[in-house]
Amino acid sequence: MSIIKNRIKKVSNLFDELSLDVIVIVNEPNLEYFTGIDSGLMFIINRSMDTTLIVPRLDFHRIRDSVNGDTTLIGYSTVEVPQRTPEERLFVSKNLGDYLLREVGLKPSNIIGIDNTDSSIAKELNSVGVRVININDSILRIREVKDDYEVKMIEEATRITEEALDDALKSGLEGKRERDVAAMLYQGMISRGAEDVAFKPIVASGSNGAYPHHVFTDRVIKRGDLVTIDIGARYNLYCTDMTRTVAIGSVSGRLKDAALAVLEAFRKASNSVKPGIKAMDIDLVARNVLSEYGFDTYYIHSTGHGVGIEVHEKPAISPLSDEELRSNEVITVEPGVYIKGVGGIRIEDTILITETGARPISKYPINLF
């Protein structure tokens, strides 16, 4: 079954639950989720489960070969220059929302479910009296649970990531600038089949490790540094996320103690992952371990997040999240310690929640020292 046909089944219940006439998807990650296409502008689903995908005119021919007739494909342009070719299905208007009014025929009596009520399309519908309901939370909830295809794509993104990291570490980090290592990682992922990185690679050495979202610099990695590398590839629209902290030579004192505390927090939190557990309880496991070692005040972010089309999705593994985890969700576990002026440590895996527990998707060894 095609991606489109499989995914639209997951929203079919919303039509009756919310008395909807049409579902309209405009947020980019949701468009990618429902269509498997990276250039969509608007995806329309009606009660009969017939669909229409609107794409920029310049992408029409490329996308047509990808959807294989699984949806009606329309190119969009604000002006018809040059004139359309005979095989080109084109909608021309100054406003994309006009397609829903002119071609779909929406009237004030209709109720539309849309994933962005602040979009220009939603505002245009509101302006003529069409009732618009925000369904984005329902879509995000659906996206949390991954199907077999999604898990395979995340696994492939992870394999690419791990191979790129392995090459970089085997080449040796000492004497290289942080940006040199980031470039190696980026090139390594792209050359192995990733269409992009899931996020800008983080390479944080020495005292820069105290910044969880450090941007790589010209700092030269030297002996005695801890280096935190946080990377992820994007493959067929799916992301992964992995962090390893490695020592360049020997590391002692406070940083070594912190690294061992983070490792224990990571292992205990990862082992607590299972269906039915509250996300906040996983966060608490990691936080309690770091508290025992006296490092809890240096743990300044949540313990994890969902991963999929976006590198940060629901559920949030945070102190405020009482959401119960479900089988086939993919999350990260990533405790860390960040000591200003000294350095930092973070360890992170991407994990699949199974019916009985959890299975790490990331398999790269954790060798702190």
C-alpha cells in the first residue's frame, strides 16, 4: 500500500468525530508525513478519502513521477508564464486558498479541519464564513506512533549517522578544529545516502561542551578535552538523533565524575522505557541519578523527545509531561551535565518502544575514556 493511502486511513475517524467535510494539511512536516513528498503546499482529503496534492508548478513534473497516481496532483502558480503544457494540471491564483473555494467548492455551511489555523489559507476561508477547526494536535498524536516503514527509515538514518561518526573518530580528533570535524560528519552522512542532516552537527570540545547547543567554531581540539558530538542524518524524510562524548587522552577529576554519572543516568533511564510509563517518570530516573552524584543542578534540559519526520516531535520526555508512552513510538534518551567554564557531557540514543519494553535503534558503542 502506498504511503498516501496508508496515512490517510489514520485520520478517517476525524471526519465523524468533528463533523468535518474536508481535511486540509498545510504544515510542512505534516505534508511530508501524509505524502512522502518534500515540496507540498497543500494536501486535501475529502470524506470519500479522495485526495489532492498541490505543489509548486516548478516541482510538478518531478513530483508526478513520485506519487504514481496515488493522489490528484495540481501545480500552483500565481501567474501562467509560460502557458501550461497539455500534460500540466495547473491552478493559477494570487491566493492558494482560492483552490478550496473555486475548485473544491467550499461554502459557509462547510466545516474544515486544518493543521494551521494561523495560515493564510485558514484566514481566507474564515473571511468568507467557512468554519475552520484546528486539528494539528490530532495529527501530531497520530505521528507519534510509527509504522514499520517509518522505523526502517529511522534505522537507515541511524546506520548512516553511525558510519559517519565512526569514520570521523577513527581519523582522530586531536589537532582538528571543531568545524573540520563537523564538515567530515556532514560529508560522511551525505555521501552515504542521506538527503540532508537532521540538524546542524554539534561538535563541542573542552569548555564549549558546557553549551548544549554549541555551534562549532575554530577551536582546535586538544589532548585532555572531552568532545561532545551530537549528530543525525535525514533519510527519506526521516531523522535520527545520537550523541557521544569522547575523551581525547586522559580526563580526570570533576569531568570524569560527571561523565560516569551521566552514563549511569543514561543507562537507568533507557532501561526504564516501556509502554505505559509516563514520560515524566523517565525524566525523573535520569534526574535522580544525577542528583545522587551532586550534578543535578548542571542538568538543564529535558531527558528526551520523539523522533520521526522532525528530529524533535512529541512526546516530550520532560518533568512536565504526564503522557504515557505507547508501543512503536520512537524517542531519545539524552541526559547531560554542563559546567560553565569547564565542559560538558551528553549521551543520547534513539530508542524504539516495543510491546514489552524498548529496543535501542542506535548501536554505536559508548566509549567515554
